[in-house]
Amino acid sequence: MTTLPSLSGLRAFEAAARHLSFTRAADELNVTQTAVSHLIRRLEEQLGVQLFVRRNRALELTREAASYLPAVRGAFEDLRRATDRLRRPEREGVLTVSTTASLAAKWLVTRVAAFQDANPGIEVRITTSSHLVDFQREEVDMAVRYGRGNWPGLRTDWLMAEDMFPVCSPSLLNADNPLRTPEDLANHTLLHATASREDWQLWLTAAGLPVSLAARRGLSFDQSFMAIEAAVEGLGIALGRTRFVEADIAAGRLVVPFNVVLPADAGFYIVAPEATADTPKIALFRQWLIDSVEPGAVAPPPP
């Protein structure tokens, strides 16, 4: 393994590069200007690269140093965040959970109150995003994400599957343009979620219909739950995933007009860094999530 340069030298380099001054870097690090100069010189010898151009009253980064600095600065920032998380007392009792906006709005938020009631010492904070969490850079303890569960460096626990099928307001069943068979979709507005626009193409293929129907003018929304709400209002037909629409179907706000269901080839997983996955608050919430899902859906085989 390549030997890493001196940590003290890297700290001196980062501070001097930020201030473009050995003197101000020395004040920040609480050492002498001579010590900073010595550390920088030793680092340059270790790297075999000149880092600064020393002028009479100015200090400039070399091209190599300017290229090296962002990675060094990022590494120190990662260390700072990791240290903050390590020092954060477990008794703080705050658990930050990240998931997609649609899963949060249509499934998780309606259930988390039960966990809070059973575990008053843990405050659950829900944050939403569409990307896989960078646990080193984001203040997140665990996440629920859709995929195949093969994310290196993370512990993944299967949560639930999601079949996909059209849903609409009951009012559309008795509209002027009847909605009785999948072919009738040609006379109706399709509601799209921009993050998963290909879903309609997949479902239409499974139903034996031309995918060109998905290219017709319709309504598009940033998030799946917005398309579902538009379907509730009778604006068109949306593709629903089981967990996003089950409550609306049970309440009669949505109906399933056809029996063509596209089975999921992936599902929702609970993910957390391997190093922290078994801390008490994460383990407790993970098990509660798993227990809150009815049994029966198994994880798809790995790709």
C-alpha cells in the first residue's frame, strides 16, 4: 500500500493554502511560522512535488498543489464529520432517516407516529432525496431506498416489494370515454412521474400495448406522490406502486381498473453504514420497519 504523507504536513499545507500565508497558518495551528515552513518542506520532499512558489511578500500555489488541494480539504472535512458523529452521544436520541419524497408522504409518515409512541426516547427526523445517501457527507443515520440491494459498504436489509399497476379515480370508470380495458388508455390522460417516466413503457409492454401510448401528451410531475394525488382528483391515470396507493384504494379514492400488474424486479431496502448499522437506535427502528410490513413478499434474486 502506498505510504501516505504526514498528517501534520497535510494540515499545514491545507491551512497555508487557504490563507496563502505561512504566518496566518501558524497562528491557526498554534505553532511557529518556522514550524509550518518546515512541515511544508518535508511534505514537498515526501511527495516529490513543489507545492508553493515563495515570493518576497506573497505565496502562490503551484499547479500541482492547486489540483491536490480539493482532495486534501475534502479528506479533512470527512474526518471532521466522522469525528462529530463518533462523539455525538447515543443518548441524544435523534434518528435521521432518509427516503424518497413519495415513500415518505404515502407510507412512512403515516406510520412513524406509532414508533414514536412506543419509543419516546428517540426522535425520528425524516429527510427526503432521490439519490443514494452519502453517509460520510450527509447527516443521516439510515435510509430506505429502492433498488436491488447491492450497494458496497452498506448493510442492506430487505423491507418490501412494490408491484406496479394503473390507478384512477372511480369517476373515470363512468366517464364519457369508458375505461374498461387497457386499450381504452388511448382515450385518457396518462400521469407521469419524471423520475420514473419509463414505468409506463414497461407496464404497456407487459399489457401487450404499444409503448408509443406513453409518448402521448399527458401530465408530468416531479414526484410519484404528486401524480397519485392528480389521479385522486380525476385528472388522469397514474401508475401506482403498492405502498403508495394502498391507503387511497382502501378509502375508495382510487380504483384499479385492470388486472394487469407488473411485478417488481427490485424493492425497498433499509440501508446504513456497516460501521454503525447495529447501534441501538438504528437497529430498533430497522426492526420496527421490518415488523410493520406484512410478511409474504420476498427479495428478488441478485442480478
